[in-house]
Amino acid sequence: MSLPTYIRKRRVPRPQDYLRQQLNCSEQEALRFLQALKAWENDFEGYYINPTKRHVRPFWLVPKLVSEQNVALTPAGTPGARQAGIAFEVDTQGHFEIAYAMFKATDDDGNDVSDFLVEIFDGGNNMKGLQNTELHAVAVAGSARRPFIWPETYFLNVQNAPRTMFMNFRNLSTGNLNIRWVFHGRRWYHKEATPEVQRAIQEKFDRMEKTYTYFLTLSLAASNYTPSTPEGANAPGITLASGQQLLEGQAPFFWATDEADTEVHYLTYRATGPFEFQLREAESGRTLSNGFVQVTSGWGDGEFPFVFPETLLMERNYKVLFEVRDLSGAENIIYPVLTGRRLQYA
């Protein structure tokens, strides 16, 4: 439903004009060639099994070390509340394409608890972060029944060496937390494929190198909400007092930096209470609604994200203000996340 973000412009709009230039032929000869090409494109003998399909399988990716497959965190504020560098290694048997993120988290009694933050980094690409700062897990992952589907798959090329994704975890709860995190996607067993299929796989992923899933949350420090302020005390969440509102001149913002354009597909969040919001483009002052919207009508979670019918393009150095008003009647910590893809075509 959404309009394409990038379109390709041809140097020579009409194919017959291009053929006339390249082949030094008449327009009639060029048209006959195009008609023959169209006939060839539609001339099929029948159906057969896609040879690439034989070398692709669904695949679950968990931490390489058995000791890291259950991440044990102590209560928030204690030395063991954070673990960094949990390694999800893809060996050289075949490339891996991440499509889903899922987790199961419990306390010591086996009760479901999901109050923790995560970060994801690509160790095979100079530790490139897939987010601007920590993210609430509930906003970026789901379960097997309702996995969080990435808007753009993330390809891990293992042609020459293993590739590792690293994750950091931080507990926000008052008790111990045990986390089992899983990525799911497709494994491309390129080494066992024929040279022709290997080339087809390579061509497919060459086209995907310039786009990747990215998670964008509030830039609190840039919005003048540092940990020394009441609003920034629980970063990366924005903290509101009972009934507090942050409007245009005070609102924190989502910021697409100058590294790449960002195309937003989903809105997800975690909060300790209800609120209402309005998104405003910082440069133009234009709002994306004609008034404040209650959170349940505009934001989902990792299992049920709110999906834009038209993606929001945030060009480089583009800011979107998060105007917000508490409805809980108590302190309210809000963790909003924009999920989309980063685009580096231009």
C-alpha cells in the first residue's frame, strides 16, 4: 500500500531509443527486437522446482555458548543487572537472513517478566548498531505465536568467515531475570549449491546491502533530557510526572542522523501507564494527526505492532517531535520505538 521510497530514473526513457543508440539500428528493427524479447519472456515449457529452494532452510539462531543461551540478570541497579556481548554466531556452512526476533523471560519462580532493555550489534560490520540507543524488549520482539517480523530482513554473509551478532541486556525489574533470546530466518547453504545457484544467491543479496532494519527511539540527551533531569532519570524512557505534558517547545524527539535516511514502518512501545501523543515534524511544524491520540490507537508492541499504511520517510538529520501527555495519574515511564529500515542509496 505504501508508495515506493526510491525510484530509479532511466537515462533513456524509451527502450527502443536505447537500442537504436547501442545497436545503430532503425526504430522498426528495435521494436521487432523488443517484441521478440517479450515473446521469449512469456515462453515457458512448464514448471519445475526452483534449484535455489533446495539449498534454503528455515533456521533458529541462539547464542553460540550454551552458558549464554539463558541470560541470567540480577535485579536492576546491582552489578549483575547488565550483560554485554552475548554472541549469536553464524558459522560458514551458509549465509543467514534474520526475519524474526523472539524471547522468553521469567523470574526465578518461572513467572513471565519482560521488563528489560536490549541492544543489537553486527560484529561482522564494525559493530554496527541496529538502534540509536537501548530499546525496551517488549517493543522489538515477540513470541513464536506472534513473532516480531522485521520490516527488512538482515543478511549475514559468511562467504569468507563466521559472522556474529552481539546483544546487550539490562534488567529493569526488581527481581532476578532469566532471558532466552532467539532470532529466526532463512539459512542459505551456498557452499553445497551449484555455481549457477551460488551466483543467483550472491546477486540477490548484493541488492540488499544498502538497506537494513533499524530501531529508532527518543534522543533524550539531544532533547535536553539528561539523567540529571526528572524526565531523563530512567533513560532511554521518558519519565512523566502525574498529568505532565511535553508540547512542541519541550517535546523530546526521534532523530534520523546524517548517516542514512530512515523509513519508518512500525510504532511500538512499553509504558507504565496510559498517555496520549501527537507526532510533529520539527522542521515544518506539521503534525501527523489533527489532535492528540490515545496510545492504544497509535502504538502497539512487538507481538502486535502498529503498522503504518504509508511509511514515514525521515531523511537525514530529520526530527519528529514526540508531544506527549500523561493520563495515568502517577509517574509514567514511556519507551517508544520507531522500527523501519535505513536506506543508503543516496
